[in-house]
Amino acid sequence: MKTHLLVWLSLMLLLGLTVVAWQYHLGFLMALAIAVTKAALVIAFFMHLRKESPLTKFVAGAVLFWLLILFGFTLADYFSRLGF
């Protein structure tokens, strides 16, 4: 119960950071970092990934790695169209 409360408080703190980042236009990367942190907390604690088998953890890690590759290709395409 204590762990859930700490995770919930962390999520509320990150929600506050999201609002501040939006108000002060801190940028896409800041918003993405906050969102990834919130998603990691939800996956690890509320979806009980911490207590799963090593194979399940490996698959979750592979999915995140693949997602990073896709984001990387998307950003590369975006920046190449801007003429950097």
C-alpha cells in the first residue's frame, strides 16, 4: 500500500511538471521525457512488471527498444525535411 501511495504521489508530481512544461513551453523533449517516466512508473508498478518472469521483462525491454528505433527514424525524417 505504501508503494502505491508513493507511485501515485510521483505521478501527481509529474503531472504538475507536465503542466509547468506546457505553460512555459519547455519543449517537446521535456514533455516526452515526463511522459516516458510516467509510463515507466505505471508499467513497473501498476502492471506488476517488476514481479514478472525474466522473459516478460525481456519482451517489454525489446518493445521499448523497438519504439526508440521508430522514434529515431521518425525524428531523422522530420529533421531531414527541415534542411538541417
